Amino acid sequence: MNKETSLQNEIRVALSKYGVVMRRQCGKFLTADGRRTVNIGIPGESDLEFIGYKFVAFIEVKLPGQKPRLEQERFLERMRNLGHRTGVAHSVEEALQIIGM
């Protein structure tokens, strides 16, 4: 398991105390038989989606020192403009701040 996946898992455990956390998979994937490529998700879609009692948050997880790609920034901006909480988390603490805990 890579470091970013480990951080995502730590964040998922911490946020699960306050609502539902879903990991989002985006990109191109091969079908089980390897014969076709399937596009999943929206370009730039956040790693985690948090559903709380009265709100939804989209969280892009990055290792310390890393920044989101332009398409990820655009996705977060679009979700923020729709009234959702959004942010980039480099730690569990930052993820908790995004959801207001």
C-alpha cells in the first residue's frame, strides 16, 4: 500500500465517526477480461466524499508538500460553488477541519 492510500485510510477512519465516507475511484480501467477500457468518475473528482448530517464535503488527499492537479482544483471549485464543503487534506487534522470538527 502506498503512502497516500495509507493516509486516505487514516482519514476515512477518523471521519467515519461523524458521517459516511466514500472513497472515489476515477480514471481508466480495464474490464476483468482485459478486452475493454472503461472510464469511471469525473476528471478531477476528489478522493473522498463525506456525507454528514446536513452537508456533503469533497476532500482531495495529498501527501505533505503535494498540491492538487488543475482538474482536481476545478472539481473542488465547482463543488464549492454548488455550496458543498471542499478542501485538500495533507493530514487527518486537515480533513477534520474541512468537515468542521
